[in-house]
Amino acid sequence: MTLADVVDPSVYAPRLTAADLGATVPDPMAAPPVRWGVLGAGNIASSFSDGVRLRTRGSVVAVGSRDAAKAQAFADAHAPAARAHGSYEELVADPDVEVVYVATPHSHHLEHALLAVRAGKHVLVEKPLTRSAAESRTLLDAAREAGVLCLEALWTRFLPHVAALRGVVARGEVGEVRTVIADFAVLKEFDPQHRLYAPELAGGALLDLGIYPLQLAHDLLGVPDALTARGTLAETGTDDHVALVLEWSGGRQALLHTSTRVAGPTAATILGTHGRIELPHGFFAPTGFRVVRADGSTGEYTSPQGEGKAYEAAEVARLVAAGATQSARHPWSDTLELMELLDEARRQLGVVYPGE
């Protein structure tokens, strides 16, 4: 059995067809309005809420935190018209909330997303969807039973430059993609209290940073036949320096790196039989890329700028309006495939979270 055999696509939905690969991304302002409840009041929730407020027709109508004062301060700064709730239970019970955005640490995604699903709310859950594939199946099965939308907030999948990049690949401008090289590494001094080094929060470089290079390789080449992970662990037992080699049939491969111990380029290169695509620092956020063809010709793409999380918010709004429960651009099958790959990498590295 290979890694590609783990997820049954008939259960968790197919990928996009070849005809969809070059599709353009609509302006987020063109999406219908939707009323958001934000569960968690940290930094990523701040940028998401700003994106909704400034770049979509939607609105954040409620914010939930275990600290009522923190919820109110968040609302004042990022969603002035929102109600502040002093518990997550109050947030998901708010009758004005259509979709709950879960922005708590990885360790609590399952618990908090299930709260929303069981309250009959649609959910957008920060990446990774949960700590493991087993937890993700639990959540997705609950969403299916409840008939609500559930989407992993892997915002890169919905950005204009990624759609343009996939179009370049689909048209064969660089030939057959043979190698994907990508890095996401940040220098963060060891602090056992910081979430990146806290196993009880499902910390580590892989789930927080490494998912971005991994999803790029997966997006372009699918599920690999083999994955090799090598790296080191911090004193707390979280992964802090990891190299991944992914292999597909025909000699295709991906060379991926993530770390909290070094300052990496956070860039990516896609190598094809007739050229390459170069993505600069911040390849996972709104940016551009350069195409260098074997005949010496070049081309460049520049993405619209601004808070990129507006694009995933707009995708949710379109799906809710259509009565859909998952996105064709990032279906449940993709989420599970990525979680299986992360599980396998953690297994090889020896990373185990409390309660597993």
C-alpha cells in the first residue's frame, strides 16, 4: 500500500478536473455577504477579520474568547460592530452567526470546530484542520452528518497567483513538472512556553510552517508514493528542523524544508522539463512569480495585493450561497491526504502529542 491508497476519493470528493486548472479567482468583493463568528482572538484571527472587513462584503458579527475583555478588545480593534462573547459556547449559539472561523491552537481545532458543527454552523478551520488524520475524519464525518460546510483554511489554495501558476503548468509552459523545491523556515529562539515549542498545543515546525511547502508539492503532483522525513526535535519534543523528500513514479520528486531554528528563504522553485517557475519570499501569500523557459524566454505574473485571507473568506461565502459542504479547490480528500502525509512525517521524526 502506498500513501496514495489511504484516502478514498469517492467518500471525500474528487479533485478539480483539468479544465478547471487555469481558472481565474474572482474578486472577493464579488462574493455574497456572509455573517462570521470568530472563535479565538489571536493574531491570525486579527488578519482574517481585517480581510473580511476590508476586502469582502461579509462581516464579523461576533467574537468569542474565554476572556470576555479580550473578546471586546478584539472586536473594538478588528470588528467594531461585533458582539463580544466570553465563551466559545456563547459564540456558536449566537443566532446571527452563519459561519464560525476557528482560530485557536492546533490542539483545540477538533474540539472547537465540533462545537460549531453541533450547533448547526458552517466552519472554516485554521490549517491544519486538526492534529491528525484521525481527528480530521472525526470532524468531517460530523460535518457530513450535520450537513454543514467544513473547510480547512489553507488560504494559499485560493490565491490569484496560485491559480495563475496552475494555469502555466496546465498549459505545459515549463513542460512536465519533475521537481518542487520549497522552504518555510523562521528563526524563533527556543521558548518552551511558545506555541511553536509546546507539544500540548500541537506545536512544531511541520504543522505550523511545513504544511505550506507540503501543500504546494501536493497541489502540483498529488499524493507521493513515498515520503522520507529527517530532522531534529526541540527539548520539549516538538519538531524544530525538518527536511522532507517526496517521491512519485517516473522520478518526480519534491525537496521540502521547514524549521524554527534558521531563517530560510521561504521561497519555492518548480522545475519542469522545459523550464522553471520561481516564487519569491512569501510564496504562500499574495505574490508573483517568474517563468523561465528553456528557450530563454521569460514571463512574470504579479498578484493583486492586500490581505490574502479574504480569498478563502469569499470562497466560503460562495459555497454557503450554493448550499455546498466542501470546496472543489480544496476538498476534504485533499485535507485528509495532507494530514496523512504530516502524520507519516511525524511518525518518522518521533513526534507524539499528548493524548495520542
